[in-house]
Amino acid sequence: MTVDTIEMPANETTAHTGASLVVSTLERMGVEVVFGYPGGAIMPIYDALAGSSLRHYLCRHEQGAAFAADAYARVSGKVGVCMATSGPGATNLVTGIANAMLDSVPMVCITGNVPQGVMGTDAFQEVDIMGVTMPLVKHSYLVRDAADVPAILEEAFHIARSGRPGPVLVDLPKDIQFQAAPHPHPYRLPNDNHIADAASIRAAAEAVRAAKRPILYIGGGVKISGATEAVRTFAAETGIPQVSTLNALGTIPTGQDNYLGMLGMHGTRAANNAVQASDLLIVVGARFDDRATGKLAEFAPNAGVIHFDVDASEIGKLRPVAVPVVGDLRPNLEALNRELQSGPAIQVRDWADKCRADMAACAVNYNAPGDSIYAPALLNELSKKAGPSFVAACDVGQHQMWVAQHCEFDRPQAHITSGGLGAMGFGLPAGIGAKLAEPDACVVTITGDGGVMMNIQELATVNRFQIPLKIVLLDNSRLGMVRQWQEFFFERNFSEVDLSDNPDFVKVAEAFGIPAFRIENRDQVSEGIDRLLAADGPILMHVIIDPEDNVWPLVPPGKNNSEMMEGSR
């Protein structure tokens, strides 16, 4: 039997086929937006999709659909949904699935598959997508009975958003999509609320009171768990200095008292020095990533650790923990705040004053020499002019670090990037997802000439739906971050980083129907930003920057975070 010989039932479009149950279940669960790309093995679902309340956004590559769903979830707080056909459609989702897994983003990926009767026969466009994605998902399903569709989808959404969020795969053979299901099976959601015991909270409070040089180390789990206000309360009431990881930027607003910025490889000197000198790390929703810790054996060598995390496997995985607090971050932090409020005040004023002084001493000078455009200065000005509604959907590379270092963020949803996976090509489809999640926000995709080429086809998606996305393309005609490492760690052997044959990106954007303009000198920056922000529809600003510019500071590989390199610009 082949795919072509499958007989389609006469009632394939009735209200109780597997395909129609997918659509009706998504509607019932409040899903509004779906990203995807159709194909043969998922055609019954697309047939049922027509006329539904779901808004489907046809991306021009399945990876774009997965990245858009990822960013939609990060900004909206809902579960992102993407769909693809079997074989190459499903495998094109894999990078997006991995991205969601490493950054703990709730996402449900629905794939079509060949009919069950030909599974395992190397049928046309057959791939074992469950096997391919097994290490990259929280859970996966191969649906064997159309009656199970509602229960499986509801459970998939629950798994995706509960505990430590992540992606879930639901794979539907084509015959199951056609199969009639007059009596769908129900699903009852379990109660998965995890709260730490009172003894753990008391032990954490005692450790905080005893510390002389404590640091609040904020990770991306704070945003995911909805614990931002609890963290801000803790920071304000204790006066303890704070640092954040890349995915936690915006949890503490930029410029807030006692906030020292990002720690790690491209973090601020003040943040890294404070962590290295601390005697207690209060780690909230972070996982001691190597880009944050530098040489792990020498990371914060004299500090004890209180670790709050919903994922028990993260506690003690890389660093011994004195006080583990396992469970949902928000209620546990609220409990810690109450415990601290009932006792004596935290005495860290001298330590906080020293940290603030260190922060002031390493303030950035944006008045760089020369007439060329200095990317950090442009990005800083952009975020200030965009104001509180600013959302940066950032790609991966040098510009990613410049955004993290120099843009101002008032809330964690304002900074969207591929942190754990570092996937080039994330920025453009992520901007689409972010703008659809928050239409009134000033969403700006910030990308590089290398990253934008990875998913440049999504300009067609922007144009088709007239998504008013603003795009800043920083062009140094290089793979900038690779070139920087080759300069310092590979004896200037600049191997395969030259992108000087880039296309004319203004013409490319215009060919896709997107208005675009170019700036090349620093005296064009302010006017260019104003033009970008004033545009009602989609627009691209092509920014020419110096290919020799580097990201500073930089912790070299194999060094601890106090051994930072700093450049002259």
C-alpha cells in the first residue's frame, strides 16, 4: 500500500474527524494564532482549518513558523502553536523545537505523518519525527485513535506550560486525521502546583540575613513563572545588588538602583566582579550556564548558594547548593519575602554602595571616535526613543550582545532572543511572533547580515499580512562574532567569515514589498531611528557598521569572570 492508494472516507470533513477535532480543540482551549506550512500529510487538518476562528499565519519555511510560535509564547505568556507536514516539513521544525527546549518556552508542535498502514516502509515523506525529536521535547505523542485527539491536545498544552515549560510534539498519521470519532475521550487536568516546605523558606531567609556580600542572580525562569513582581519586591525591600542572565534582561528595569546588569562572557565588569566577590548567591530560575559562569571551578569561589528552581534536576547539577528551594518560583519567592519582612532588616548598605560605585566607574562612553556608525550607541538611542513599549526580537551574533549590553528594557517580555541554542535566523520570524502577540508594542527585529539570510524569506510573511514590524539590520559584511574569536583566539586566521558579497538589502526588502533605507554615517543615526519609529507599516533600516568593531568586554574561554578583556571602543 502506498500513500496514493489510501481511500479517503466520505465523511472526512464532518465535525468528528480527527482533523476537525484538532481544530475544534484548539478553538475551545482559547488558541487564537497558529503558524505553519501545509503539505500532503497534514492536508486534512488544513482542510478543517478553513472557516475556523483560528488565525493561521503562513510562514515561508517551517523553521520560521517554529521561531514565530516561540516568540509569540514568550511575549504573550500563552502556548505557541505551529504545524507542519511529514518528512521535510517536520524536520524543518527541529531547530525551532530545540530552541524552545533550551529556553524553556511552552510550545505545541503538530505534525502530519504518513498513514499507519505504510509506517516503517520508507513511504514518501516518511520520517520518524518522534525519534528525531525525542531528546528535544518534554513529551511527544503519536496519535493512534481520533477519539484521543482532544485529550492528547489538552494534555500536551498542560505539559508544555506546567513546571519547567517546553515544547511538546503531537504527530498525527493521515488516516487518523480522516478517521471518524463520534465519542471523543475527555481529559482532566491534574493539579501540579509545587510549593516548597516552610523549613526551606526559613533556611533561605536565615542565609540571606547572615550574608555580608549577597547577590541576587536572576535567570530566565523568573519571566516564565510570572515571578517578576516577586523578584522586584525582594530587590527593593532588601537592597541586595542584582545581576541577570541574557534571558532575564528586563526583570529589573535598566538603570534601577543596585542593578548591575548582565553577568558572564559579555556581561558588565561591575556584575562579574560583584559575583566573584560575593559570599552568597541567591539564584532564582537560572541554571549556571557556561556563558554566565565562565570557568565554573572559579565562579564565585567564596559564595554559598540558595537555589530557587521548579526543576529539581537543575539544583546541584553544576554547583553545590546550601539551601535548595524546589517548586514554583512565584509563591516560593512571595513566601521568602514574607519571612524576611517579619524579621530584622537586611544590612547590606556598604556592599550595595560599593557595587553601585563600581557600576558608575565602568559606565559606557557612547561618543566613539570616527564618522562610522557605532552600533552600541545606535541601539541605546533606539531603545530610549522607542520607550516603554519597546520589544527587541534579537537574532544571534555580535548585535545580540550589543542589544543585551546597551538597550534599555523595562520588562522581561521586552527582550526576546535565542539564548540556550544561539540559533541564527531567529530574529525575523521572532519579530513576527512578538508583534502578533502584542500588536500595540514597538517591536523591532535586530539582526545581522549573517543571521537575516538564514530566514530572509519571512519578509514575504511580513508583507503578506502587512505586519508592522520594524527591522534593524546591522551589516558589517562579516560573520562578526566568529571573526572576533578568530582575531583573538585563532591568530587572526579569518577563515570563511567574509560576507562582502552580500546582496543589496534595501533592494531585497523592496523586492519583498517592504520599504527600506540605508544609513552609513553616524550623523544619519538619529534621523534614521526617527524614520524607523514613525513608520506605520513594516520597514527595514540597513545600517552599515565597521567590520573591525568588537563586543566588549569579553571573558576569554577557560578564564574566570574576573579576567575580562576590554577594547578601546
